[in-house]
Amino acid sequence: MIVDLRNSDVEITKEVIAPDFPYKDIIKEQLSSAASFRESYFDYMFIHFEIDHSLLPYPFPKRVPVSMQYYFKEGCPVDFLLHIVNGYVSVLEIVNVAGEELTFDKSDVTKISFIFKNNEGDDVHSEYIV
């Protein structure tokens, strides 16, 4: 599953939260009714979410419970960091780590890496080759 930046904001975020991790269902529920808007710059993008705060909050205090990184045949990685503030999805940050223009050819992605929190709140690393 490779992110297409032309997809809807929620669809992009669903791809970032693809791995199984504790309380993922809470994040999915928050995103299911979220409103969003983009803030785009040369080498990074923010997707801001407006979440219904009557929904169940994410229980861990970590600000970034899941992140994803794309590696390419050539060039620097692109990071995707999902930020949670006070238990609610706040923003998905997408960054070209080299400060180059935030564009990429999906066919050039060679590896996708995820980092997420387990039940104890520890980091779990998961990678797969594309």
C-alpha cells in the first residue's frame, strides 16, 4: 500500500495507520467523521483534522503513536507522522527529510517502515520491501 498524495486526507491517513497496533480502532473511529484541510509547502505538508471530541480519546500520552517512512531507489526518505493531542488526532505531518520538494514516484518506493506503540507504550518497528 503506497500513499498517493492526490487521495483524500483521510485515505492518506488510513494508509499510515495500516499496521495493527493497540487502540487503532479509536483512531479509525475519530477519522471516520473528521473534517480536514491541508497546509502545503515545498518540502512538507500538514493535514489538519477536526475531530468530534465526544468520541473516545486515544489512551496513550505519546504525541506520535504511529509513523511511516518511505525509502526510495534514489533520494532521501519521506516521513509520515500522525500527531495526537489530548487523545485526539490532530495532524498528519508529511516531510521530505532532505528538504527537497515533496513529490515522489510511487514506483520508486523500495521499502516502507512503520513505528508504532505496543500495549506497554514501547516502540515496535515493522518493515517490508515493496
